[in-house]
Amino acid sequence: MSLTVNLFYTGTNGSARKFAEEMTSSGTVAAIRAEDGNERYEYFQSLDDPETILLIDQWRDQEAIDAHHASPMMQTLAQMREKYDLHMQVRRYVDDDSMPESDRAFLRE
């Protein structure tokens, strides 16, 4: 069972995109992806709102998220969010690893 956290970073004048770019170029994204229990850490640009970036952050379990939150990496993240004056919305999801056949009919794999 994985836990997925969708974080919506919103700023002004392209600051959310600059944040995501610096997170990547600084090696911070690679370091988070290498943390025990991280299954996905990926940024996406909204087509409807160019001032919002979506981060899909997926972890093996709550213990892995707790370890991440207790790591020095969180100080780096907080400083970067402050630097770019970003506001956040968060949504959490639990993956139950099931999909009804009625939904599978619409997938093309």
C-alpha cells in the first residue's frame, strides 16, 4: 500500500516553475528519490494555471514519509519554498492496489 501526496505549489511570475527547476538542478530531487521508501517524486506543469506546479510525491508507507519529514532535507525544502514565496495545497491518497474491471475497460496499456 503506497501513500501519494499531491502538493500544488503556487507562486507568481513563474516562481513555482523556477522552484521545481532549482530543486532538480541542485540535486535535491535526486536525493529525495534515493531516500528509503520513496517510490515517486515528480513535478508537473498545469496547463490551466501556469503559476502552479504539481508535485506527485509517493512513499511506501507512513513510516517512510515520517523519516523524510524528520530528515535535514526538509530544511532545504522549507528554505527553497520561502525563497520562491510559494503557497501550497496538499491532498493525500492511499493506493489500495485495486481497480474495478469497469474502469479497466477504459485503459489502453
